[in-house]
Amino acid sequence: MNDLDKLLRDDARIELPDEGFSARVMGAIPAAPARARPWLKTVLVLGSATVGSLLAAFLSPLGGSLIAGFNDLMHLRTGSPGAIASIAICGALLLSAVVLATDPD
């Protein structure tokens, strides 16, 4: 650590007299509102992912099961109806995971 850095750190540790200003400001700040239902957003995201996955499964073209679709994806055949439905379901679940991961709460 150089001398300038040490001087600045030592100077930052000195408390400045404020005659109670900090306490008055902190007392005037309103308290943060309590969250009524902290579980609600998680339930909504997971419910939306479930509904999206069910819609993708039921609205996919007939003639291919999801297991056959995942098998087609393993062999890089992405054009089959089962593969398209599998990709749609994985997309719905990935989107819900991204929403939950980026939630600031």
C-alpha cells in the first residue's frame, strides 16, 4: 500500500461531527413496506411454467411422443413433431428459471 492510499484510508476513518443530523435523517426515512406474500411470485412463475409446458405438450402435432422427441434431439433430428414439442417444453422451463434467477428479491 502506498503512502497516499494509507493517508486517504486513515482520513476516511475519522468521524465528522454532525450534531445529530444523521440520526434525524435516518428517523425521517419511512420504513420499507412489508411484503404481504413473499411466496406469490414464485408460485406465479412456477404455475406459468407448468401451464406453458402443458400447452406445449397438448398443442404439439400428433404422432410423436415426448420421449421419441428427446430421442430425436439426441440424434440431431430437430424437425420431428416430438422434437419440436420437447424444445417448446424445455424453452418454457428455461424461461421460468431465468425469471427466478434474475429476481432481485
